[in-house]
Amino acid sequence: MARTTLTRGEVLDAAALLVKQHGPAALTMRKLAAELGTAVTSIYWHVGNRESLLDALVERTVQEMGAILPQTPSGGTPGAGRTPAERILSVAGILRRELRDRPHLIAMVHERGLTDRMFLPAQQALVHEVHGAGLRGARAADAVRAIQFQIIGFVLVERNRERSPAQSPAESELWDPANAPHDPPLARALARPADPEHLFQLSVRALVASLLRSGADRPPPAGRP
């Protein structure tokens, strides 16, 4: 029996889940109606045609990405990190998680030319923190973009590694300690699977520390404020 009550939010939730799991091609009005246990006409009444539905999903994704705020490492009160560096790391971690959680929806945003608008709130949060660390002008802009590029680039490398075919020979074979007598501990470490979470924290922390330290200490380049 078809459902007698349905909300626009429920339709968008179900549509977003289908896209997250299977990509935009899997999102048909008939499949969505079946998932919700309702008639196709009910879907059209709530969200219009398929293109209107995709537009609504894109807009909601942009809004959700705009809700990114720094949190304490323990997941406490938003904005409560003790230092600008801690809050930048919090924003970076949340942004990475959100990008990884919805790759198909992010791709849809990009295809519609809304990527810059989507990232603006996260940029603004980073601007607030680099200002708090004493950076201004071009130095602050460089720091924000460097951090943003690091996060997005890291996610792209992660996804590429996850989707790549099995490697032969693999790193575990290539880094046999016998082939690196100058540093066997390094070879053993490289032979183990990479820990993306550790590497992300390590790389972003080092980048942020360097940007905030050098940016605050150095004079601006010639011709730049």
C-alpha cells in the first residue's frame, strides 16, 4: 500500500542516500518512489521532475557544507578549540570527512559550477582563524588556499588509491628491508599499509604550523600587502 503522508525532506533524504550509494545514474523517479513506498506522482508533487530533484539535492549539499564549524578534538562545543591552529585542524578534519562521505553529490555541485560557493563558508572559517593567528592580506589568503588545497588534494589521492587496481608488486614487496639496508626501520614502516587518518593529521598539522609561524614572522613579498 502506498504511503499517505510524505514530506519533501523525506524525499530529498531518500534521493541523497541513493546518490551516495550508487551515483546519480541510479536515481530514477520510479526507483525513488519504490524506496519510499509511494506513487511516482507523489514524488513529482513534492520535488518536480528529475532535474528539479537533482537541483534541490545540489542546493541542499551546498547548504550542508556551509554548516562546517570548528570543534574541539573531542567533539565538544563548536568553535571551542584553544588556539587558531587547533580550530583550523578541526575545520580541515570535518571538511575531509564531509567530502569523503558524499563524493557523488560533491561532483554534482561541481558540474553545476557551484564549487566555489560551496567552499566559501569553510574558507570564511579558515580566514577567521588565520586572522586570529595574526596573518593579514596576501599572507592570510595564501594560508587559507594552501590549507584548502591540501585537504582537497588529500581526499583526491585517498579516493584514487581506494579505486586503483591491486598493485603488483605492492609496497610491502618493494620495501623489503633487505632492499634498504641503509634504513631497515623505514623500509618496514613503508611496507605496512598507509594510515590515511594519521597522514592527514600529520600533513595538515605541519602545514598549518609552518604557515602560521612563517606568515607571522616574515615581511610580505615585494608588491604584496
